[in-house]
Amino acid sequence: MKRDFLSVRDFTREEIIESFDIAIDMKKDRMKYSEALKGQTLALIFEKPSLRTRTSFDVGIQQLGGYSLYLSPNEISLGKRESVHDVAKNLERMVQGIMIRTFAHQIVEDMAKYANIPIINGLTDLLHPCQAMADFLTIYEKKGKLDNSLKVVYVGDGNNVAHSLMYAGARLGVNVTISTPRGFEPNLIVWQNAVADGAKTGAKIEVIHDPMEAVKNADAIYTDVWASMGQESETDKRKQIFKPYQVNANLMNAAKADTLFMHCLPAHRGDEVTDEVIDSPNSVVFDEAENRLHAQKAVMYKLMK
Ligand code: CP
Ligand code: NVA
């Protein structure tokens, strides 16, 4: 049976930890895995821009002995030039896996249903599971554990990145607090799923609107852009609403001396985070970016080997 990675929930806790251990091993010795996916091709479908996702999948599959095929938004025009079903049925005849970044989450669900090869979600409007894998791998490396003695606080918009952090924390047993303005809370179904998953692993998943209150005792403070890709027309309006949610020195000081600062990037410096914080010694944003490569290589290895 082929497997997909559309959500962090597609992996059990044990599988996530196992993939982190593989990722750490790959990071230590790149050449050890240089033929692991020899001759396999991963198609990269992008309907939105990308730096990290594109680079890490492209380089990652090559480091495993395979090839990548980049398909830009103009080339496929999913669902317009050709149906998702027909794209899936064509690609499965020629490549061994598909990474897709798109808008509606249903598109990756449909692609996974129709294609008889592994599908990896490289970001939808709902979820960004590869990001959460890299983020929790980073926390694992920095804090040496993943359990409910840790508290990750996400401050900002209740978006795709927030959703995947909630799912990953819940699966791993790490407490996750989300702090958003009213009206920008996480998706209700994601929230309920995460609370239910967390109840099984001992992770507390909660939403606290006051950011100062939320970040108390945080081991990591995480933020993301206030307007995600596709929401550009709301940028000015959101800047006003989210201003009290900026991660600045004042907010970092309300946590601990060794609280990590995290961001999926790209960052809008001066909006959701100040230069002072993102450039501080507590900031691990480029470790997270690097870990996209290692975490995703481990995911590809688990699905395509
Ligand atoms: N964090 C992230 O997914 O970056 P890109 O949008 O550049 O891929
Ligand atoms: N929430 C952001 C994440 C970018 C990596 C977006 O969807 O644009």
C-alpha cells in the first residue's frame, strides 16, 4: 500500500520520532544515503512561490540518488488546463512521487486518492506538515527531548503553519499554545482534532488571546507572516489587527532567558517580528530552514524506499 504525507497526522508518534532519528543520521553522514532512492524521480508541483520548499526537495531527492522535476504554476494549471485526476493518472506513469504546494487542501487529498504513488504536501491553505516536522526536529535538537515538559507558543495568525504545529505537538506530546486576535483562531476542526490527539499523548493544546499571558514559561515562541500567500489583498487591514501580536524584545522577555525564537520564513521584519528578535542568539530560524532538508529527506525515505 502506498503512503502519503498530507498531514502530520499521517504518521504515528513512533513514525515521527523514527523519521527524526533518520534525519539526524542523514545530517551527520550525507553520503550514507546517497543511493537510497537511486533513479527515482519526484515531481514538484508549485502553484505558489517558494524558496525553502523548492530548494530542500530539489536538493534532498538528489542527495538520495534521485531526480526532481519542477512543474511551475504556468505549466500545469491544475484543475484548469487539466483535472487533478488526469494530472495524477499521467504523473504516476512517469515519476515515483509527487510533492505539491497548492491552495485548497482538497487538491492534495484528491491527488493522493487518484495517484498510486506517494504524495507529499508542500503547503496548502490548511496545513504545512513538512514545516512542522523541521520545526519539531529543531526543538528536539535544541532541547534534547519532546514531551509535555515543553511548551511551544505560536503568536499571530491561526493559519496553515499554526495548524501543523498543533498537530505535531499533539502527536508528540508537546504542549502548544496558540495566541491570535479574536476572529483569527485556528480552524475549528483542526483545533478539535489536535485537542483529541493531545489528550492521548499528554499534550495540552490551547488558545489564549492575550500574547503576554500566552508566552509565560514558553520554551519556544513561534510566529509567521500575518497575511499568507493568497491573502495579499488583506495585508494593510491585517497589519492593524495583528500589531499587538508582534514578537519583539518585550514579548520575548515575558518568557525565559533560553526561549527559542522560531519562524518558518519568509519573515516580514518589522511586522510580525523585529530585527532585534530574529537576529538574536535565541533565534533558530536558519536551523529550521536547514532542517527542512533533513526532515523531508527522512519523509521521502520512509514513503519512497
Ligand atoms: N517555510 C517555507 O515553506 O518557505 P518557502 O515558502 O520559501 O518554501
Ligand atoms: N503561512 C505562510 C507560510 C509560508 C511558508 C503562507 O501560507 O504563505
